[in-house]
Amino acid sequence: MSTAPTEALSGGARAETTGSQEFTWQSADGLRLCGREWVPSQDDSRTDSDKVPVLCLAGLSRNSRDFNDIAAFLHSKNHRVIALDYRGRGKSDWDKDWRNYALPIEENDIALAIERLGLTRFAVLGTSRGGLHALAMSYRFSADRMAAVIFNDIGPHIEMRAIHRIAATLGRNMTSGSKEEVAQNLEHTIGHQFPAFTKPEWLKLAGQLASEQNDKVVMDYDPALAHQLASLDDAAPAPDLWPLYEKLSDRPVMVIHGEHSDLLSADTCKKMVDKHPNACLITIPGQGHAPVLWEAATHEAIAGFLAQL
């Protein structure tokens, strides 16, 4: 599977202008949360009621813009696609208490969005933290409701060196003078994981992570998120997430693995496939944590997986 820079760049613009609309919902504690939805036209002759909607859940400090390209492609295949901004990310309200940037509280926010959107059956595409949410959701939603999960560079075992890397940068360099400066910071930080990226691709990634505010370019998350990783204790045992993964054995699973990922190992990928009766794996060459989901081959693989539902 290869990267196609020209196609990837055009895809982002198309995603923002075709078939998508912003929506909001309210958390249990009163925050205004935002998402973006790509809705197939009711007049489209291709309308297929069996096309499963896709719920896209982003990484720790990321937002719904990460899914612009894949959402536009799946929308073109007549899927309904929804991408959420967690509290404190993207266009959602920031929380005054950083301790609420926690998986259980975010999971409740996600559940409220699912009800708000009337999703009676859906698949989850979870990048990094979004995949952890999918694991936890296995207890809340049966296979009849959450029909499948696509894990984008995340699994039941996480390499701690990647968490330390993320902790070292989270909440820092929040404001830059230009998108070019953001792109340079990204290349300096994770360039070794994306060795084939060119300047246009780093700029595109910068545009997903940051936006212009008051003549500055600001990362689109609350820097208080850093407190979540500030008290890492290497002596504490890592939580055993494999039982959550085993709860998904009654529904199809796809694992997307970045070739150079420092968070999801090849050994964990193999174990995920071996332990699941209906799991498939694709590895994205030349990319690390987390694959950007821009290239055509990745789009086709995801659409093919969903078509089996």
C-alpha cells in the first residue's frame, strides 16, 4: 500500500465541501460538544439502507478533521459517516476540570452522541485513543449495535515508549506563527515515523491538528490534557485490555498498523489476528503512529471491509 501525495491533498479539500455538516450535542455536565456528519443524499440512486454508518473516533489530542479524507470516500460509497470532537478538542468546549479528560467520561459523551444521532447500528473507526474507546464500548454495545471495529494503530497492548514520547510533547508548542512552523515541529517530532512525507503532506497534517486564531496558528486541543499523562508511573502494572478485545470476537475486526509505529508492535498485531476468529490486518508502509488514512489503497481496504457487513 503506497502513499499518493497528490490524491491525498485533493481529498482533504473535497471532504470539507462535499456532503458534510457540523452538529452539536450536550454532555451530561452541560458542555457543548461538536462533530461532523457526512449524510448520503436521500435522492441518490445509489442509496442502500444496508450500508452501515461509520463512527470515527480520534486520537488523544486530535479532532474530527483527521477523518476528512476517509469520510469523503466512504460518503461517496453511500455510507453515513460521523466524526466526533471529544471535550477539549476541535470545536468542542474545554472542560474546567482536566480530570474529566478521562476515558469513562468521554465514553459517556460518545454514548450520548450515538443516541442523539439515532445510530441503531454502526461500525467504529478508532484511531489510537479512539480504538481504546471501541474496546470499552464492547461492554456497552452488542454486535447487533456496534457491528464492527477498525483499529487504526492501536490494540490491547501499548508500547510505553510511545506514551512517554507523547507525554513529552503534549501541551507544548501550542501556538505558532504559521502553519509552516507547525509542520516543521511535526516533522522534527515524528519525521522518523513518516520518512516519505514531503512538505505538502506535513502542511496538510498541520492543518488537521491546528487552526488560525487571532493571527496565530493554535493546536486544537486544551493543553490541560497534558495532566493526563504527567503522572505516569512505570512501576504500576499496565491494565489488561485483552479481555475487552475478546469481547469483540463476535464481530469483524480490522487492524491498521503503521509500519514504523512505536505504539503498536507487529507482535501485538499478530496476536490480535491470532486471537480473533474474524480479524484482518493491513500494514501501511512508510507511516508510523498513526496512519493518516489519506491514500486510495487504504480507503479501498476500509470500504471493502465494511462491505462485508
